[in-house]
Amino acid sequence: MAAQPGGAEKPFHIVSPLLESLPLSRVAGTKVYMKLENVQPTGSFKIRGIGHLCQEVSAGGGTAWVRSVGGNAGMAAAYAAKKLGLPATVVVPSSTGPSTMRRLEELGAVVEVCGKVWDEANRRALELAETDGWVSIHPFDHPLVWQGHATLIRELKDSLEAKPDAIVLAVGGGGLLAGVVAGLHQVGWPDVPIIAAETWGAHSFHAALAAGHLVTLPDITSVAKCLGAQTVSARALECAQESQVISQVVEDAEAVRAVEQFLGERGEVAGTWWRGAAVGTGSQGVPVPADDERMLVQPACGAALALLYSGRLQRLQREGRLGTPLGRVVLVVCGGSSITVAQLRGLKSQLG
């Protein structure tokens, strides 16, 4: 079992399954292993970092917490607070779905709605954190969060016979990326390429890389609200200097179709769409299955999935940006707690 960050206190996350996906392997033309963070207690990888941060804050004497975002991060903080017997207030933007707010309340959190996007909710959370005994639990920009996320890589080291040839993940604020980079250095895999997926309209990391400095997006227009940080963390940019990080951006429609394909929601229509997108019957001339893993994940995860379904890995190889051959690729299935089948169908209708 992977070592846990700091001390002997039992973490709130589990050692998530690592499974080879035959459907994804067929379409990608290489072995694809799924790190199933969607089966964590709160439905996403966030419990690794936020759970660790909350445990450290509690050990240091924090008596009440405030979190600045709903969805996966808010769920992780509310869960950790409940486990530790501490109160929590979660400030969420108005884009947060009612099912998510209901689940936060079921975990005992006080939910406050403020602003349209995460950045506006965060400002309110920082105001609340000025109350004596209250602490702001940042969703992605804290060394203890990165330390918690790094456990994912230590688990990979324990599970895989050899290091992966690439890791595919989604980037929002950059917390997962920072944790993965930290973990790769810890286990002696600093040369493993990371392919970082975003959607247009939530592409603050891609914009920052292109500019060479942090960029604040005017608004979050993507449907992938879990990627919705208008400004990526400074640490994310540093990670791009320390490791080979390849930024890729997909359209919302690509991400949502990938979610449908992964679930099997579109049936044969999904296979037809991806055959057209990849030119032929999949990137290696292999028919694309109509239903792959029958797991519902969020559009943020769909951004990473879309890179596999659409043949982006093969394109990166042709461009000389990714090594050849690829023996094994790890896909971080980052979460599925903030979406329902009804919401997925709504997104499908919205995007056409």
C-alpha cells in the first residue's frame, strides 16, 4: 500500500482501483489503465488533498472551516469536516447544481451561494475566514493539498510493473497537476510526460502557458464547471518547467460526447461520432465500442477522455511531442460526483 502523507493518521481517501480498459486501449492503440478516482468516498480525487489539508488544520487547532467552492472540492471538505466532528461552511457559485448542494447539506455543511463563478465565491469565503477560529480550505492552491494528491502516484508505483509512458489528466486550478508532478519526483519518475486536458472557456492553464505568465480569463464559459478557475495556480506554471507537461484543449461538445461514450449513453450513435472524429474506425482502424466502461463522469473528466477517443495521443506522437511507442498510458478518472444522467442529457441537448 502507498505511504500516506504526514504521520500515522488514517487518511480519508482509499487506494483507488487501477484497471486496464480494453475499450480505451483499443481506441488509443496502447494499453490504457484507469486510475478510478471517481470511486473515492466523495466521488473524486479531491478527498486526497483536501482531506489531508483538513486533517493537518484540525491537528493544528482549527475549530471551524470555510470552503470556497461546491462540487468535488466542497464535497471533500464537508466530508472531512464531518469525519473530524467540525462545522463547515461551503460557499458555492450559482452554477452549482441542486443535487450537489443537497449532498453538501446532507454532510452537515452550511451552504451559501455567492457569485457566478468560483473566483467570486472564493472572495466571499476569504471574508468568512477572517472570523476567529475559521480557516479557508483552498481547493487547489496549497502545499498540503498537493502532498495529498501525490499519494495517487505512489499508488501507481505500487501497482504497475513499470513506469507509465504518459499520464492523462484534466486541469482546473492545477492542484491535481501539482500533486502528480510532486509524486512523480518522489517515486523517481520525473521524466513521465503529463498530458493536461482542458475545455475552451475554462482554459486558464493553456492560456498561461501560451503567455508565459498567469492569465485571468474574463469568464468561465465552458460547461465543465469543475475546471472553472479563471486563473490557474502559480504552482501549475512551475510544474510545466519541472516536468514535460503537454497542454491540450478540447471543445465542450467533445468532452460531453466522451462522457456519453464512456457511459454508453449514446449507444451506436456514439461509436459513429468517434469514428468520424478519428477518421475511420478509431485511431488504429479498430471499431469503437458503443458502450465502454458504463461509468458516469463529469465533463472535466470528459476532457481527458476526449484526448483518447479522438486520436490526440497519436497526433502528438506524429508531431514528435510524445514518445513512440507508448507501452502504457494512465488515465486519471478524476470524478463523477457532480453530475447526473439528467444533467448529461441536458448538456447533450444544449450543445447539439
